[in-house]
Amino acid sequence: MKVNKGALPLIMGNYASNFGINLYMYGSSAYTDGKNITIPRLNLDDADEMDMAFGYVAHECGHVRYSDFNVIHSAYDRSTALALLFNALEDSRIEALQMKNWPGLQKTFNHIISKLDSTLCSYLKRCRNKVSLITTFFDCSNRFHCLHQPSGNSLKAARMKLKKILPEALITALEEKAWSSVNCRNSEEVFSLSRDIMSVLIKSFELLNKEYERKSEEKKFAGSDDLADDMDADKFLRGDRQEDSLDLMISGLRRISVNELVAGSVPNDEDISAAGMNEYEKIISSINGENGRQMSGKTRLKAQKDMVKIISKMKEPVTINEYSRADSRQPSLASVIEDCSAGSKSAVDIGSLVSRNSEPAKTLSLYKKVLSDNSLRSNISQLVKGYEDWHFGATSSGKTLDIRRYQYTLGGKLSDNVFKKKMPKKALNTSVHLLVDISGSMNRPCQEGSSTTRSQVANHLALSMAMSLESVRNVDNRVIYFPGNYCEYEEVYRSGQPLVERATYFDLAPRGCTPLAQALMYSMSQMPSVDKYHRNIIIVITDGEPDNFSFARQMLEKAKEQSIEVYALRVSPQREKLRDLFEESVDIQEASELPTALTTLLADKVFNYN
């Protein structure tokens, strides 16, 4: 299905109403919590990206409708073996149900899976993590055999690698058992099936470990039969060195055991112990169930050879359990659409479905704190007052008299401010936008050993500045936080709004990514045209690299073209790449230095007398 820019909001709106969910597009991550679906920033004009977005949304809507999120949350950490296996089988179940109700989704799902298939093939070539390999195999197998999706290439690659660590008969039996997930009635049944498969895998690796350790002991045993042992054994047979008879007896028995091994009276390197094969047959029988067929002699021999081959290449026992962790780089539907988003420079929204309403704090604690600790607010207010007095007053030199002031001088009231300035001063007709980064990294302590976070300092600073500029004439002050609540930015305040009512919106907790480019774009769109009587100023407080560095740079270059002044306060900058992003910036090591840095910046760049 080709989805164009105009149709996308309608389709997503229809999904939102049908499934009772909220749909958002911002940042660079794709995820859902059962009530909300978030897709990353995408280019709405790119048909391929839109197909992928639609497929991902349809997939997540299936989870919202058919999955039990209580079961999902009980599956431990999302990156553990059991959780990933359950997710792979649950994905195939919900997509089968989606396609049953909406047959047209087959083509949509096929499109996104074809992208995933190529990504998985590249990943499997370098995959060394057994949990990732196993879960990828079952995901691809169910998609290929049950959903008829184009995951055949990655399935073949996963099977080839899996055969190096598990017997082929076992792989086939477990694969066929996993197919039954599409017929499960609910998430609970899928979870039970996942646990059964996981239990069999754990037992299988335990069996291989036992045989590996047995073989290792045999090799170690055989390696001790050297010339010294022969000499000791001969002395023992001649009756020499009676005082060492116990040691010689052990040495002689060791020699006999080695001779028996050479004669073939014990299993050689091409055999698996009878106990091991019996245990393997029990494992296969447990998979097939009561009606399962017994292993034929040919199948048993093939399994034995497979196990010998696997054990001969093992370098150490394989440890795997339900809590074993997967490789964080393992591709998924979410990662494919996130890769699509990585280079997107679009800022077009999906319409009214994107909310820009922050959830305010429940108390006025921040507002009360700013009122009680007014040092920063006082400093900014004094800067503003001094600038206003200078701007709206007369001047002590010039060529044109201010007649009104001059007449007071004639009347005996002395004043040296009797001249009008010939050229206009830099106007106080100014837009000042403060952009505050509240990404996840802003949750770090503002300085070592402090219980106050960077975001708390930034929130205090933003509210202090807004209160200082609240009643200043000809100043349009706005405060924009990024990221917002299920969107890329939140405008928490603009001049003219009562700060007492808006104060709780400044007390926001850190979350998510760093969509600096979108915040800059929004701020720039809200600024009037610049002339010699007007200034547009953006002040950015941030501590991290933006999600899309090149797009952020592009926005800053555009701001420069539009004569918009951009200044940055960077907390604990680590990378040279960040140092080159802003032309005008102040680097501070601790967030506790922010108030002083902001005051200095305002004095030097905004409320100066030049």
C-alpha cells in the first residue's frame, strides 16, 4: 500500500479511533506501552518510509488489540532469552490475526519484513550471541512458514549457524512446535509455549555440556599415558619400589584403561554415550508429545553424528537460561523504522494527533522555591531595568536637543541629558526564546555528590528568567522544552500568560531523546521578521548531542541567514563535534554554574549597551 502525505493522518486517525490509542511521531525511537504508539520522526513525502511506518503502526495496533500486556510485562527484561522468544512467537500470532481481519495488511507487512530480512542477513554474519541467534531463527521461521512473509534469506542464514550448536533433528522438532503459536488463543498460551521451548533448549545444551565434559575427561585421561607411566608400570610388575605400590597400581590401571580405549572396549571419539543418546531421545519425545513418532535408527544415527560434530568444535560449555541476555544490536521491526528515521530532516507533523500539552507538576514547589531564592531573578531584573533606563532615556551628547529636557535646564533643574541621539539605538523590541533540554541525560546530578539534577537547575533558571521578563515592555519571552510529552517540543510559556498559572509546567522531569533541530525550527517559525529596530534571540541550554546533528546544524545556519542570534549554554560538553555546533556558546562543567553563566550571557549579548 502506498501511503502519501495527505492520506497518512487519515489512516493513523482511523487506527487511533478503532483501537482506542494515541499515536505520536517524534524523536528517533519506535515503541508502545499499550495505550500509546510512538513512531520516530519520518519524512512524510517519502512513500517507502510511509509504507514502513504504516506497517509498524499496524503491527503495534495488533499488540494493543490482541496482546495481554500484563503477560508481556511478566516476561522479565525485554532483552532476555525467554522474553525475546515470547515476543517472536507473539508477533506472529498478532500479525496472523491482523491479516485475517484486514487482508490488505499482508502486502504492508511483507514490505517491512523484506527490509528486516536484509538487515538480519547482514547481522547474522557477525552474530556470536546464542540467544539472539535462537530468537531470530524462530521469528524468521514463523514469519516464513506461517505468515508467508519474505524472511527466507535470514531464516536460511540462521538455520546454518544454529546447526553448529544444536542437532538438526532437534531444531526441526522445535521449529514445528513453534508454528503452533499462530493458533494460540491468547498471550498466556504463547508464553507457556515459549517457556516449554526454552526448557527444551536449556536441557539440550545441558546434555551437550555433559558429553563435552565427558570427552574432555577422556582426552585428558588418554594424554597422561606417557613414557614415565610405562616405566612406573613395569617397575610395579617386577615388584620394584614397593613403597610406591599404590601410586604404581593407579598408574598401571591408568595404562590398562588407555589400552582398552585403544582396543575399542570403551567409546571412541566418534561415539556419544548411551546415556547421552537416551536422554536426547527423551528430549525429542517431550517435544513430539504422546502422539509423537519414535526416532528411527537412521534419525538416531544422524543425531549422533550431529552431536559429535558439535561437541568436537566446542571450546567450553554453553551456559544459557531464561535470563540469558541477547545482543543489544539484534535487529527488530522497531530498529528498521528507526534506521529509516536517522537521516530524516522533515518537521511536518501528522496533524492534530500530536499533542503539545505537558502534564504539569502537582504542586507549586518550584514556583515557591524561585520566589524564596530570588538572587537569579533579581540579577536579571537589574539587567533589564538598567537597559530600559538607558534605552528610553536621553543622551548626554549629540547634535539634536531634547526640547522638553532643555526647558527644565532653563528653569533651574539641572540635567546633562539634553541631547537626542542622532541614530537609533539597538531596540528593546526583542524576542527572547529559551530552549531547555530535558532529555534523559539531564537527570544526572548537577555536580558530583549533589542530590539536585541538571534538569532541576535548568527548570529553576527558566522560571526565574520568565518571571524577570514577565512585565518588561516590548519583550516577547517564550520558554520551550525539548522533548515534550509525546512530541518533540513543548511551549510551556509565552509572554502575556499569567506565570502563577503556568509555573507548574516548568517543573518537568527528564525523558527521551534530544530533538534540538525540531525545537529550533518551531522557535524560528514563531519569530517576526528582523529589522534594525528588532532582535530575535534564542538561548539553548543543553548537555548532549542532538538526535540529528546535520539537521540541527542546518537549522542553525538558517537562523543565521534570518539574522536570528543563537547562544548556547552547554553543560559538561564532552565531544569536539558539539563544540563546533554553536558559533556563540558558553561551556560549563557543572549545572550549578548555569545561573551565573546565564546572567553573564544576558549581560554580554542581550541587555548590553552597545
